[in-house]
Amino acid sequence: MAGGKETTRQKMINIMYLVLLAMLALNVSDTILNAFKNINDSLDSSRTNVSTSIDQLFTAFQNTKLKEEPGRAQPIWDKANQAKKYADDLNGYIQQLKQQFNTAGGGIDPETGDLKERGNQDIAQGIMINAKEGEKLKAKINETREKLIALLEAEDRKHVSFSLEAKDAEKSIEGKKKWEDINFGEGTPLTAANTVLTKIQSDTRNAEAEIVKKLFGNMDKSLVNLDQFAAVAVAPTSYVIQGQPYSAQVFLTASDSKSSPEISVGGGRLAIKDGKGTYTGGTGSVGVFKWVGTIRVKQTDGQIKEYRTPEQTYQVAKPSATVSPDKMNVIYAGIPNPFSVSAAGFPLESVKASISGGSMSGSNGKYSVSVGGDQIGKTLNINVTANNAGKTVNLGSQQFRVKALPTPKAFIKGKSGGNVELEWLARSGAIETQLDDFVFDIKYKVIRFNATFINPRSDAVNIPNSGGSFSGQIKGALNSIKPGATVIFKDIIAEGPDGRQKNLDGITFTAK
């Protein structure tokens, strides 16, 4: 490429080749760019989940503490909203920087889902370093951090662990010490810089979540006035299967781990943990059982105050299940049979069903059962189980008979024979099938038939036909019949959705 006499065209090619090599040396591989894009998407998803969690914290606090104890809760509520405002301000500021990246980077490439100029190593440096946006962002991050921490009590500030902070490096990293140079300096692809901004947004939401949790948690640190307590008994369910344990918690509302009440049921004392006692009732026999919990608490003046729970009831039943067909009391071979399956006392998602001799698909109480033609005349079992506290419980089974699909009737234009107009017959074009009073809307396909034409004072003519539609030969014969002629359609073979063929009754028409 360097020696000998070269044409002008060859010199141009060589120059272009050198330029291409230079460009390749500057480009970042798609593998690395895709990795940054994947990290960015993961961070963005995490940020969304944290935001949802924060919203749930606010909703729960507003619906409970703020309503029950507004005097104590309002200052905490105000601080939590202030933390949300600080985080929103920083998040919005970063979003503006990402919009600048988007504009300078040519928007989003629909093929990669990333910025069109994602490999560009000049855009981020131009905005964040040359235009000083990196310095501003660093100051904004640290300012937000201090504002969030200032919302906490002195003791809580010692345990802050969130990573929202922009600090310069103590030791040089590739010749860089400033935070903005390390994250957005020379050689940083645009998609990498965009990922850094997404990480800061994620750190912001995590910092907000930590502050809000600590603020709302302060509601539970104060002493409780036992005079305002009410005895509560909570059981996961009042319906249990024979042999399975029945358990319930008996505790004081708003109690904390420091409370040590005496809790008993039927004269028997319960073990206490974190101010709560757990009662386990017997389930060895079937029936309805009732119980009342008694809670005795020592007041600050030394007196003992007693609280009683409302009467609790639980029922112990034998294992049972309900399996009901949606449209019939048998299973038809060759077609999907819809079934509803449920079990008293169990949520639908925990109930499972299976069948012997066939297949069963579906969930949440709705299933489809399919069996083959080889099961016709047999009796199959549908078995039902449920998940109870991590264990599989057999709830029983029910038997169903397997029947073949019924044989349909043949029709021509809605008629199954009789005296008809000559023109009516001539205009007919196919044999159709129909099932009378059947619960499923299924269709049979006519495979073949024979048609016999008997005109007055003429010999009978028999014409075979393939399929349900009339062939040209049959149409011609229909157009040539005379009044008083008889047309017999017989040997009609139809195939159902189960693949089984049936011989249908013939139909006879007399032309008027």
C-alpha cells in the first residue's frame, strides 16, 4: 500500500482504508455497549420497584397512623413528604440531563432500544465536563444527601447506609481524581454515561426509601398506653381439614416487643414471644369448635387489667372436593371438556386436579379435560389435591363416564326430506350436518355420499359424491329432474372433531 506507482483511485482507496482503521480503533464494541444498556434497564426496573415500595409505605402510614394518632403522626408525615420532595427534585434534575443526552445522541434507535449515538465518546464529555454540568450534578447530589440526613434524629443519622454521594477519588484513577471526570470524562461512551445517571436515580430512590422507613419507624418507638389496648385474636383460617393443625395468634393491638402480658385459652397459659401468644386448637375430630383468649396486663400503677377476645370459632371438616362439569355430566371423547374444580376452605390457586386415562390442563379452578377414543365406555377418575401450609393434601376423587360424540342428522338447506319445490332442489348445493339438543357447538364434516335420482318413467341413476358440496355431475342431475322425481341421499359418511367417522341416516326429497 506504500510502495510503487499508484493511480489516483488506488491512493483514494488507501486513504479511506486508513480512515476506517482509525474509526475502528475509536469505536467501542457492541458487546460492551449492550452490557451498559442491560445494566441501565436493570437499574431502571429496580428504581421503579423502589418507587412502588415507597408509595405503599406512604399509603399504609396515611391509612393507619395518620388517622389513628394524627397529633404524633403529622410531624413525621410532613418530614417524609419533605424527603420525597428532595428526592423528586434530584431525580427531575437528572432526567433533564438524560434528555440532553437523548437530544445530542440523536434519540432512541428502535433496533437497539438505546441511543443512536450510544458509542459516541464526545457527547457526555461535552455536556458534563466542558459545560460544567458534572460539577453542578455533584453539588446537587451531596446537597440532597445532607438534606435527607438532616430530616432524621441524631441517633438515626449514625446508621445511615445509602450510597447517594458524589466524592472525588482519594487516589488517581487513570489520571483522574474528580468525580465528574471519572464518571463522564474523556473516553466515556454516551450509553455508559447515561447508565451512570440511571444509577444515581436508583441511589436517590433507595436513599429516600431508607429515610422514609426510619421516619415512619419512629412511630413505634414510643411507649404504649395499655389502657387503650384491645384484645385481638387472629387466625389464618377458620376452616381446616381433619388432621391439619389449626393455629391463631392472641395479642394486644399496638403492643411492642417489651410487653409481657399473660395470655391463656381455656385456663391453659400460652408461650409468649414479642408480646404475642400462639394458640393451637385440636383437629382430631370433625365439628365446630369455639374458644376465647384472656390477656392479663400489669399497668404502670401495678394493677392487673384483664382483656378478653371475642369468641372465636373454627370448623374441622373431612377432606372433600367439588368437581362439577360445566356443560355435561359425562366426558365426551375427542373434544375439550370444560370443568370447574374447587375445594371448600382452599383458595383456587392452591387446588390442583388430574385425570387418569386422559389429560387435564388449566388452573385457578378452570380446567379442560381431553380423552381419546380408546377410553369410550370406560370410567375415569378426576383426582383433586391442595397445598396446605406447604404440604400436599389429597381431597378425594370423582368418577366420570366417557361417551362418544352423538351421531348428527343430515340436512339440505335446513330440511331433512319431504316434498319440496323443483326449483328448491335445483338450487341446493351441499349436505350439512347438525346435532339436535347437544350442549357443545361442534361440527361434523361430510366426507362422501351417494345420490340416487328417480325420474318418472325412467331408470334410477346413482351418482357418488366426494365431500359435502355437490359435484358438477350432481348439480346437472338436479337441474334435469322433473316434477314427481325422487332424490335419495344415502350412504352419508361424516367425520367429527374426534376423527371418528359415522354413517348418517339417508334423506329423501320428492320434487313437486
